[in-house]
Amino acid sequence: MDKKKDKFNEENYLRLYYDIPFEGSTSAGKPLRRLRNITCPYRGIKIIPGTALKPFERGLANCKTSADAVNLLSEYSKNLLPTEQSVYAIIKEFSALNPNDNIQNCLQMIHTNCLTRLKLEEFEVLDNVDLLSRKLSPTTALKLREITTKCRQLILNDSKKDTFKRKNFLNSLDEIQPKDNEKEIFGDIKNKALFLPTSGSSKNAFVVKYSARTQTETIRRIFIASTGSIEHIVPQSLGGLNSIGNFLWTTASGNRYRENMPLLWYIKRFNKIPTYMQMYIDDVIEEIHNGKLEGNETYPYKIKQKMLEASEGRVLISLSKYKYTEDEAAEREKEYHYRWEKYHK
């Protein structure tokens, strides 16, 4: 395999297999890719580093049975996110009884029960949305009820051609133009709608979606959710810059689920983000103290300020563990870039 192909596989892996935005414009974040043992600031688990991608794919190519699947995933079991942990537990239990079977048979066996539970999860969110709609004007509330009523019909409809799609529902909410005095409550409604289950947030949604996929796709999906991805703190669509001071190293799942959501909304969805963010910075600081992230020693200070602004004061990061003052960090960066430019002349 030549170097050009190696580079393509590493930088485009998530886009190809997990449907997250292309990362071609995040070259300034490449130093973050080299970090190890980093806590995801969105999910709180240790991120699977990029160096694990190729060994995993080689193992996946030889994965034929449920026993093979469990053996491959066991190495990363501590890195799996809650939903993926739940699915892995199901597969592991199935494999103990059926080691030579395929895990798709396992998912297909429980598909019907999971589909029923998934529909109830979706109805619960729609009920909450309708409850909040009572605070809107009658005209706006009626428009919203028309959408949620159609969604209920789609959920109950077993036709594969006309099914309920979370993304379509969220997009339909953007088509409603609430009055000025309704914007705050409508924002709460949109935030509540984000709780609609996905394969990343619901075991039932995962089983329903991947029971129709191959074993290879399912195993890769369980693994890849915890792999690293460059994330904009302030999305490009909202004016965010492609600079390391606006980048976080997150799990692919955390990146994909946020999409272009403002950080404050995302924190409302995952209220442990402030805690996880502190864990993230502490891990990054330790890496810098170990000689990593050279030339970017001011990164913790940049992230502290950016997160404070983007979260409207909700995320207050402590840099008490950092041995460099802001001026010292800036000086180290300056010295590094001076040496680099001198060497590459």
C-alpha cells in the first residue's frame, strides 16, 4: 500500500464509513490527531486513536463469525460509548451460545421487539414537543401539531417506502417561522426534538437499523463511533474559523450528532459536557507536558476562551494543572516556529 493511499484511508475513514462532514479543511488540527489517551469532551470516554484504524480493518477483514466479532471488539470494549456497549453486550451473550453464527442473525432475532420499543421512544419525544406547543400561539401551535401528527402516522406505518426520519422532522421544524415572542420557547421545542432516538443514542434504534446490514458494517459501526475526529467549536456555518484554536479532538459520534448545532444547545442535550471538557483539557495538558503538541502550547488558553464564549459562560475550564503561563506558552510557540522556519529554509 503506497503512502498516498495510506493518507487517504486515515483522513477520509470517518467520511466514508460514518457519514460525518469531510475534514479536508481542518489541516490546522492535524497536531491533535497525534494525541493519545484523550477524553472526548462530548462523551467522556477515551478516544480510540487513528493508529488503531488500520489494524482494526485488517482484523475486520478476517472476521467471519460472532466469536470473531466479539474477539475483535473486546480490545476496544472500554472505549465504546453507552449505546455501542449495550449492543456489544448483546452480541457477546449471543456469541457465548452461538460462536459460529453471524451476529446479523442475533440482531434480526430481536428486531421486532426493538422496533416496538423504538416507536414508543419516538412517541415520548413527540408527546413532549406537543406539550411545549401549548405555550405557542394557536396558529404556530397548529402548524407544529400538523407536523407531529404526520410523524406519528409514519411511525405507525410499517411501509418501508414511507418511514419516519428524524432528520426530516428536524428540518420541518426549521420551516416554521415563530413570532418574535415565541422564539425562546420554540428553541426549547427544537432542543427537545433532538432527543429523538438515533443509532447513536438508542440501543433499539441501532438494532433496527443494523439488523438489515452486514456483519462487517455492524462491527465497524460499533468501533468507529469512538474513533477520533476534528470538531469545530464554532461551526463553519456560524462563522467558525479553520484554526486549531477553534478545534476539539472528539469522538466521531460526538462530532456527527452535533452537526452544526450551536454549542449551547448541545450542552443542553448533554449536560455533562462541562465536566468532560475539563477532563479533555487535563489530558491535553498532560500530553503537552510529555512533549506533544509542540508549537501549540497556547492551545489550552485558546480553548478555554473559545469554550467560554461559545457556551455563553456555561463551560469554565481550569488550567491549574498547566505549568506554563500564557506568556510562557506563547514564547515556547514562538521559539518552536523560529526553529522550524530556520531548519526548513
